[in-house]
Amino acid sequence: DTGVSQNPRHKITKRGQNVTFRCDPISEHNRLYWYRQTLGQGPEFLTYFQNEAQLEKSRLLSDRFSAERPKGSFSTLEIQRTEQGDSAMYLCASSLRESSGNTIYFGEGSWLTVV
Amino acid sequence: AQSVTQLDSQVPVFEEAPVELRCNYSSSVSVYLFWYVQYPNQGLQLLLKYLSGSTLVESINGFEAEFNKSQTSFHLRKPSVHISDTAEYFCAVSEVDAGNMLTFGGGTRLMVKP
């Protein structure tokens, strides 16, 4: 079963360091999303791509955050100069563009702890 | 912009009892509605969705939800819960024709006790 794959699953980093997460979507999916989920909260939308184009960015995505999807396949989410408030689970998801309302499939998430 | 409110942060219930998890939303445009389930240390899995047509939608594991446009609600119900239903449940909406971006509620933790 080739679902949405994320790595690393867990990352502990010191404040001020940079971290990068990778997401491999389901192979035929052309839409890819990043969400952030903090403890006890629902996921919050960060950004999404259609193929390699980044079409929407949330105001939550500060200038320390950058996401790429260079060839329309896998995506990376980089956080520069991490802060303790960045500690959260970062969820990647993918879907097909064919019609709105199509199911969005989530990966298992990447946990970030900033110490 | 839309928002989702899940009125109960935790719902304890005994095994084989019925349960209802409440969800209300607000939006100025037409929306699709979803329920996702999250088991500990895992990602989200789609439980059921409402796009159009019959306002009552069902999942394969006995959950159902009813879209009520006048009350802007999409409550999730199950007539008899199992221990294995213990999880976090998230209600979400997306605007029709808006890139499938989901807005989630804060979640309801369903705790099924023996």
C-alpha cells in the first residue's frame, strides 16, 4: 500500500537550527498539502501545491518556513531558525484534482520538538 | 472564510452505548463536510464525507452523519460503540471549488470504557 509517506517521523532539534521534512504523496496525486497540528488542536492549513506550483499559503507560514515541490512529485518543508513555538506535528496530504471534494489522504505526520 | 466548532472536547461513553459527536460550521459559501479519525500517533483517516445528494452519509464501520443546512451542523453518530473506536475525531469543511483546502475543528476525544 503506497500511501502518503513522511520522514523523518520524529525530529528533536535545538532552537535556532534548521530542519527539513520530506513528503512523498500517492503517486498519481497532483495536489499536495501541508498542515500543522499542535497538541490538543485540529490541523491547520499551511500551504498547497498543484503539481509544482504553490497555489496557496496560509498566514501561519512565516518567512522562516519554505515549501517546495520541484518536480511535482515529492515535497519538502523547511523551517529555518526554529523556535519552541514550532514544536508540532507536520502533516502532509495529497489528493487528485479531478473534482473538488475528492478525498484528501494524510500521511502519519512528522513530529518536531524544539528544545 | 469558514470555521468549525466541535462542541465537546471529550466524550466518555461505555462500550455498546450510542454516541453523538457534535459539529457546527459557519461559512458564507457552499461547503463540503468531512469527518476524520486519528488514532494515537497516527495521521488522519477519512471516516465519511458529504458532497451532495442524500444528507445522511454512512461509513463502513457503523458511523453515520447527517448534514443539516438550516442548523449548519454535521453531527456524527454511532448506535453502539466498541473499545476500538477510542480515538480523536475531527470535523472539517472545505469550500466548494476551493482547492480542497480543509478547515478543521478542534477535535473530540472519544473514550470508550469497558
